[in-house]
Amino acid sequence: MNAKPFEGLLVLDLSRVLAGPWCTMVLGDLGARVLKIESLAGDDTRTFGPPFLEGESVYYLSVNRNKESVVLDFQQPEGAGLLRQLVARADILVENFRPGTLERHGFGYEACTALNPRLIYASISGYGQNGPERDRPGYDLVAQGEGGIMDLTGAKDGPPFKVGVSQADTTTGLWMVGGIATALYARERTGRGQQIDLALLDGQISLLGFQAADYLLTGRVPGRTGNTHPMLAPYATLAAADGWINVAVGTPGQWQAFCQAIGRPELVDDPRFRTNPDRVAHRAELDAIIEPIFRARARNEWLNRMAAFDVPAGAVRNVAEALESPQCAAREMVVTVDHPTIGSLRQTGLPLKFSATPGAPAGPPPRHGEHTDSVLTEFCGLSPGALTDLRRRRIID
């Protein structure tokens, strides 16, 4: 197999919980070697649960494959000295402490780049490294609310809802993967690394898309529209006789095909529905016509009819249906890694499919401190006696 895209790169992962670990997990899938630097207590998510498998949190397992766990107390002088040795060797450092925290411990960007000018220093925080709210803690739920996403999610007359997954964290992690790749490209030209400053709040605002444009260009504040689209119709979740189906009509041709598929070809030339703006303006009237039609047939029958007329549509699947679908299997979006105590561990796969340098999981999520001795021996030259002494004094574990 060809080398993975990031093979040969060394990552120091000083992050915890989700956004940072999600980023470093993807870097590992792409070939980077990831050293997960943990405190004596460990990543917070090691205690998130239930559920647990063989004492390991399922939450932790979901986001920490490919990594080597090094337990190191860098608040103690000797631990700080060991971390400085690792910083000097690393290509990338990922951290998600509150702004200013690592500076107080001697590992801010300026101190680290003095040790290693080629270091890419990736900082994830709730609100960024500057601004009046920089010192606030950052959490997914709060970011979804303050970034405008929740006010757009939910029924029109109901309360706001968060997205069902921790998308503020995961999209921030993915933004950081892109930022790191960009900084690596820049380093090839300049020979120097740089700091990347990424906030959960900024990531949420960047995802507002056309809803942000709606406000910025018209002054209108968009609101919740449930599962309909504010600018397209019919583009909605519809109840079939035995389940739910999403239908997305985005072009005039698709509208014509949709009318054929539901057996109502006369709707094409109905003046209330002739154009998309017409259909948006008369959405309630259109819904009153099509909703009982969909309730009269089973979900799979509608999916087959939509496919026959090439109308974009799909079932609303539960998590099991999504993960066990034939297309998910064909795309290798469920993969298996071998864990030393759990055995075969099924996880979601890497969505990036490279033709020449494919990525893939390299190993299971590490147990707490599993690689402390091997990493500190390799990079810091510690002897077995030195490791025993440091462990006795609770500097490593």
C-alpha cells in the first residue's frame, strides 16, 4: 500500500474531550503519529458514560483511535522538561485549553516556537485567543446556541433544538484538520510553522451559510422552519404510511417529475405552484395536497417511485439503519480495529477516499498511559530506572 498522506508527521495531542481529539483522530487516520499527552487523571471522556466496554468509555473509544497515550504531569518541572523534548521533535501540537493556560505553564505558542520554529501550533477554544469573551469555557451546546444554529433548528412554533450530534465540536475538529493541512503546505514554502486560532463559536457562525446571507443582505432575521427549506418547496420530511421520507425538489425538472411520481401531473401548471417562488409563497396549500398523498403509501413504495422518476429522496433512517446499509458497507464507513481487551471494535470510517494515498485507522484507542514508557524511552532516552523513579514520584504514569 502507498504511504498515507501525513505519514512521517509527529503530532502532540494535548487536547481533551471532543473537538481536539476528533481532529487528531483524523490526522492519525491520514498517517500521522499521534502522541496523546494525558494528565494523571486522564482525558475527561474516559469517565463519560454509560455505556462502557471492558471499563472503557464508549464516548472515549469513539474519538481516540490511532493514538499513543503518554501520561505526563507537565506542571512539575521534570515533567515540563520531558514535554519540551517532545515539542522540539514534533511537527504539530494540538491543544484546547482556555486561552492563556499553556502560557502560564511555559508552553504557549511563543515558548514552543522558540523550541521548534517549524512547529504548527493548533489552538482550539470556545471563543478564540482574543476578544471580550476569550476566557469563557467552550462547550458544544453553548456554541450551537450562541452561534445561531439552535435558533434555526426545530419546529416553527416550538422551542430551539440542538443538532442531534455534537456538531459544533466535530465540525471544529474538521476545520482544524483543514487548517493544519494548509499550514503544512505553507511550511513547505516558508520553512516555518505558525499558530492556528480556531473557536467553536467562529465555526458555528461559518456554518450559517445562506441564512447568514439572508440577514446580512436583507436585514431579515431568519427563524425556525422545521424540516422544510425556507427557499425551496417541496423540500421537506413527509410521513408515509409506515415511516418518514425526505423529498428534495430543487429544479423545475424535478418539480415536473415529482408531480408525475405522486400521480398529480396537473399540479405542474397550477398557477399557485408553477415556479419555486410560487410554491414557497403557497407552501401551506401545497402541503395540504401532498401530505395525505404520502400517508397513503408505504415508505419503500414511495422511495421506489421517487427513484423511478429521478426525484431526490431518501428514508429517514435510525442510526442502526444508516450504519448497516449496503452503501455504508460499500464505502467502508464502518471499520474494525483490534483492541487489546475489547477485541474487535467497530467504528465509523474515514470519509475521504484518496486514489493514491488512502487513509485508514492505524490502531485502537489507547489505554490510559499505555505508551508512556515506550515513547519517553524513544524520544527522551529515559532508562527503565529513570521511568520507575518518575512514576514513583507521580510525574508520569
